[in-house]
Amino acid sequence: MALPRSKTRKSLRSVRQRRRPRRAPEWADWSDGDLLDARLCDLRLDLRTTWLDRCVSRVRAEVLERGLTIRPHFWLSTEWFSPDGIPGVAVPFYLAHPRLMRLEKRQMQDIDGTTSRRCLRLLRHEVGHAISNAFRLHRRKKWREVFGRATRPYPQFYNPKPLSRGYVLHLDHWYAQSHPSEDFAETFAVWLTPRFPWRKRYAGWPALRKLEYVDELMQEIAGAAPPVRDRRRVDPLGRLRMTLGEHYEEKRARYGTDASNIYDRDLRRLFRDPRECVDGEPAGQYLKRVAPDIRRVVAKWTDEYQYTVDQVLSEMTIRCRQLKLRLDRPGDRATLDAAVLLTVQTMNYLHGGLHRVAI
């Protein structure tokens, strides 16, 4: 005899509750040394069984709500990317497990996408690339007129212009300025973000023309079947036989040349070497703690957006952690000195041409 529907649901819930919790992978308790010796393919991760799947589902829903029929596919790999000609998105493997996030942080000093909010921002950006691939948008004459040629070679570094109003602000480091394809993906991500008042936010900016073009373009392709439906996955995690140690050695070599050491002299004057100050608060921790107050003051002094100031403050904080500097003076005095230093570095960032950002 069939059970009443209510009892069936209750029985199913009971079965689910009795299921054993998912076992942690054996490498979750390994030391960094042992984990770095493991091969990427042996991590045996599945995006669908991680918290990332919820973010993927949400972005897919946002795309459908805009009337776009494309359903990008997602997989785990070594970094964020959408391969040329493929309407899909690779997601970095380290976001799939807290143990891997900790390793990434220790190996690279920084990590992004660990919260749902940040992950969604990155996913919207990459979905912009996927949609461009699916509909070959970059081949359109008007697309090239608005954003430039997608065939332009990617530079190894780019010099952001924080004062420019010709680009949207979505990901950090004015990433839209790095390449025409990134400009489109960033503009699309702003357009896709639910309830974001982009017409008001970018009123008077040349970037508004780009947003209006994307809005017009998405209305045009809404409901249309994409001509490109390639479901291939490039460099999926399960096929990568390099060890994590080899991966990070290569990654550090690729991103190791940056402008972070331009802060070193001033940061060493403001804070102290750990050998000289053992008990002081870590400088990176201190800057993170007082960041809201310092950012607000410097934004007022320099008449710049807090977003701009935050880029410099973030780089200074990361560099303090790398140098393992510590605080050795009263907090109030250090806060004022840090605000002065941040002001100088922000103006250098804006006008000195001292910063290059690696792609």
C-alpha cells in the first residue's frame, strides 16, 4: 500500500537524516609538505559536492532571469578562466575545501573568492566570457567599436589608470582596463548583478555607454539558442598529474614579479622586523583592524573613492604579512602615521605610474 504523500516526505527526510555525513578526504589532515607532494588529480574533488555548487546555481538562475537560454558548464581546474571558443567556466580547485584554501593562502599570501559574495562576483565575470564565446559576440563590429579588438594580445602586466571613468569597477585592480575581453566581461558582470543600479552608479561616466550596449546586446540574444555549444573542459583537475608543489612553484614564478616591494622602505620605517619586536601585534593584522578608519580619513584627504584607497591599503597589508612586520608603538600614533603613508602611496598610485598588475 502506498504511503500518504506527507508520510512519504517524512520518511524520505528520515532517510536523509540517517545518512552518514560525508567523510573528509584523507589529505584534509596532512601537513603542508605532504599535501604539496600530492598530485592535483589525486585530490578527487567534485565541484557539485562543494559549497561552490550553490554559487554556480545562483549565477545560472541570474542568467535565466535575464532571458538568456545559455547554460554554461563549470569544472574545477587550477584557476579561474573561460577557454577561447568554449561557453564554460573553470573554477580554482583550492576553493573546494577549507584545507586547500589555507594552503593557497600560505603559498600565495592572498586568496580571493572564499566568500559567497566574492565568488559570485568572479563567476559573473567568467560567465561574461562564456556568453561571449557562446554567441561569438567579440566578432561583432559594434562590439569592437565599444570594447576594442578581442584578438589583441594579452599583456603580461598592465598599468591601471584609477582616475579613468571609461571602465566599470567590479573586480579589484581596475581589471576591466587590462584587455578588451576583460572590459566586456567586467561590464557584463555589473549588468548581471541583481538589483544593482548601474544607470545611476555610472551616470556621467563614459563607461555607461558600454553598459547600455551590453543591455541592448543581451536583449537581442535573449531567448536565442547559442551557435556554440562546445561542452569540453580544458585542464580539468582530474587529468592534471602535476603535484601541488609543482603547481605553486609555477604559479609563484608567474605572479612573483610585482610592485609590492615599492612599499618596503616606508613599511619598515612604520613597523618593525619580527627579530626586533617579538611581542608586537602583527602589522598586517593591525592594518586590517584599523582599515575602516584609515580608509575613510585618506579618502577624505585625497578626495578619492574609498575603492581606490582600498586597493593600495590591501597591497600594503599583504606586504606587511609577507615581511612579517610588527607594531611597536601606541595604536593612535601608528594609525596617524599609517594614514599619512597611505595618502602618499595612494597619490603615487594615481599619478606616479609606479604600479603594474600581473594578469
